[in-house]
Amino acid sequence: MLERVNNMIWGNGLVFLLLFTGVLYTFKLRFIQIRILPKIIKKSSSKIFRGKYLRTMCMSLGAAMGTGNIVGVASAIAIGGAGAVFWMWVSAFSGMATVYAENTLSMKYSDKLLKGPMAYIQKGLGSRVLAVFFAFCCILASFGMGGMAQICTMSESILSCVNVDRVILSFIIFAAVFSVISGGAQRIGKAAQVLLPLAAIVYSSICVILIFQTRNMLPAVIKSIFCEAFGIRQAFGGLCGHTVMKSLSAGIRRGVFSNEAGLGSSPLLHSSDDSASYAVCAMIEVFADTIVCCTLTAVTLLCSSEDISIRSAFAALTGEHTDTILAVIMTIFAFCTVIGWYYCGETAFVHVFPNISAKKYAFSFAFFAALGAIIKSEYIWTLSDIFNGLMAFPNILALIFLSRQVHSE
């Protein structure tokens, strides 16, 4: 039943809306993804960027760059073939324009009481009902994708190298998560700023080494990505249309799961500051998350793994230490995502339930996140997809109808 609901939500309609919105803003903003590059390089070298911008970016990247960059990419390839990677690239490129628009609208309409998509949905569209619906879906998504899905993958990695009872592990995770999120946005940003770069560098380095070792496979892998994306191989068998849609849907769905462009989480994370620079920073996050990290994962899997698993790919290089290394990387990626998504969920929770203490949400979030160590993974990932899709609909509608309010730099 859950899978049927998931397929209904993530049907052709939502995939089309996500692509349409990204393409709309790409042309409206005159390919800002390319034009903004000199400005990005200039900002990245400034002291201000290395201070508060970097902390917020790490928190936002932490929310996006989770286990979806590893497990999500493997899932996309397993469902849609190598062609799904191409559609993840399309999702990321168009998504860079989408997150720029999200953050621009958020800065235009946000105030101390109303932030992120709730602000531009309620004030811009004039619909409080739709804003509350978005916020409620965001709370559910924070429990699902932001909490349980990440902890589920993380706990499986930990249990592969440590013999511990799942219930005990869930208690440990609850304590760790609650201790960090109860400190607010500043503690969340500091934790992500320390943990995320280290894990990303280690993970990316291993992938680069593996790709270099199997570089003779690269031409065939790149060819398969483009051929399968458009069903060229399958055209002779009469399955071209079905194969392309399957590949496109898997790539877009997992691309959004990874970089979150169009969901509305990015403006929530950046709503703690009203600087216009965060719209540019949000674009960097999508690029780093999907174009860099997800591509490294995809190429590593296609070059080095017969069963499309990162464990078998890494084993060729790291040997008997594979489980331990993956457990550490997965734990950091997942933990950063969990604490980043908490901030999204808390902002939405305060909007829906202004008279209830946010500490109650913090306790509930940590509790549901810890349940990810116990509940079966297939249920968690399906629920996460459902909540993501529900969260995307009102945000995408607002982006389309408010497109006249967004202007290029």
C-alpha cells in the first residue's frame, strides 16, 4: 500500500513539475548556474565566507549530504540503470536555479515570526492553509528522511562491524542526537562544520583512487550513462519509452532526495540570516552534493562494483577495514543530516504549533530518529519518499506562481 501511494505521489506529474520549475528559472535567470561562477570563487576566498557563511553552508550541506549520496545513488542505479545518473545531473543543474529562487523568495518574505517557504506561501500566495500544509509535511519529512532513514542506514553500517543490540544502539543514538539538537542552530552549525568536511574528504579520496584504478572502464561507463538515459540500447527492443521514464523518475527522485532542490529545506536552513549571499551559497551546496559527491559515488559503483554496492567497491582498496571505514563515514554523513533536518523540522513545528515548546519537538525528533535503528529499512525509505513528495508540491506551486518576484544578480 505504501509503495502504491509513493508511486502515485512520485508519478509523472511531480517529476515534470520539478523539471519544469528548474528549467523555468534556468532561463529566467539567464543560466545563473554558469554566470555566477566568478562570484562564487570570489566569495569562497573571503573571511566572511569562511566564518558564518561556511558554518551555515555546512549545516545545510549536512542536511542534504547524507546517506542519500551513497545508498540513494546505488538505489537510483538499481532501479533506473546507469541512465539515472544523467537525470540526477539534470536534477542538480536545474535544481541550482531552483534553490536560488527558493532562497531569494525566502529573503523577500521572511520575518522573525514567519520563515522560509511558509513565508512566501502565506504572504506571496496568500494561502495560510497551504503554508500550514507545507509545514506539517516538513515535520513528517524531518522524522522520515531527516531522521529515521539516515539512522537506519547508519545503524546497519555500525552493526556490520560492532556486535550490539539494536535497542541499546537506538538509546545511544537518541542521547547523541538530543544532546546536539537541544543546543539550537549555533551548536548544530558548529558540529556540522567540524564533522562534514572530514568525512567528505575521506570518502571522496577513496572514490577518486578507485576510479583512477579502474580508469579503463570510464569510457564504457560514461557511454552507458548517456545511452541508457535516452533508451538508445532499449530502442531496438521496443522498451525505449518505459525505460527512459523509469530512469528519469529514479534519477530525479534520488537527485531530489540527495540535494533537496525544490523541497523547501534550503530556505529553512538559511532563514537564520537575511543576507543575499545565502542564495548563492545554496547553489554551491547543490553542486557539491550532487554534481560532485553523487557523481563520484555513481562512477565508483559503475566502475568498481558488480553488485552496485559501495561496500564491494571499497573492499577492493580498503580490504578488511572496509566495514569500519564505511561505518565512520556513514555515521558522520547521517548524523550531520539528522541535526540539519532537525532545524528544518523545528522551524516548521513552531509555525504549526506556536504555543507548544520546541523542546517537545526536539525530544520527539530524537525519539523517532532513534527508531530508525529498529524499524525495517524498506518501510522507512518509502515513507521518506512520500513525505518528500508531499512537501515538494506546495513549494513548487509557490515557486511557479511567484516567479515574477525572482530576479537575477
